[in-house]
Amino acid sequence: MSAIPYCDDVLDRSVPVVQLVDVAKTLGVAISRVHQMVRDRQLLAFKRDRVPVVPEAFLDGEGDILKGLPGLIAVLHDGGYQDDEILRWLFDEDDSLPGGNPVAAMHTQSAREVMRRAQALAF
């Protein structure tokens, strides 16, 4: 089994995070499945205070991964972005999007616009 690819914690400390063990409980899967999701880049994880976490915004509030997030990560990764750059881009201020940043806009009807922008950046 390969190591879990944690990226650097590039987010402001005010960004709410969820421990991977709690992500597993929320999704109703084993922690090993969450680790595999991180390895497969369906989720981006980092360590905050030496504890593996993901941003709370990566979950949809209904017990699932935010719709479109794995595809968005894949588009940016395939376009040459590193995990910490993707994480930073998702949370960078953007007043032209609902919620003020791409990940917040993914929770609204603007998910396609976020994907379009990611595709434009990546290629």
C-alpha cells in the first residue's frame, strides 16, 4: 500500500476541517477507503497539527463528497497543478463567484462555472 499523499497546509487556520476518521464515519466507509480516496485524488488531505484532515467544504452536508469535486481535482491535476496549488485555488477569494471562492461556489448552482474556469486554467 502506498503512502497517503498529504499536501502542505496552505489554508488559513479559520477554514473548518474534518479529521479523516470523521470523514469515514460521515461517508459510512472504512478509514482505509478514505485513505484510498486521497491516494486516488478524489479528496485532498493535509495535516493540521499533525492530524490528517480535509476541508469541511469538501463534504456536501448530506454524507457524501461534494459533487464534482473529484472531477475538478482531476482537471487541475492533469493540467499540471500540484495538490497544494489546487487546494489554494479552491479557497482563493473570487468575488465573481457565489460564496466568494471556487469551493463555496461548488455548493451552489455555479459548479459548472467553476469547472469551466478550472479547465481554462489547466489547458
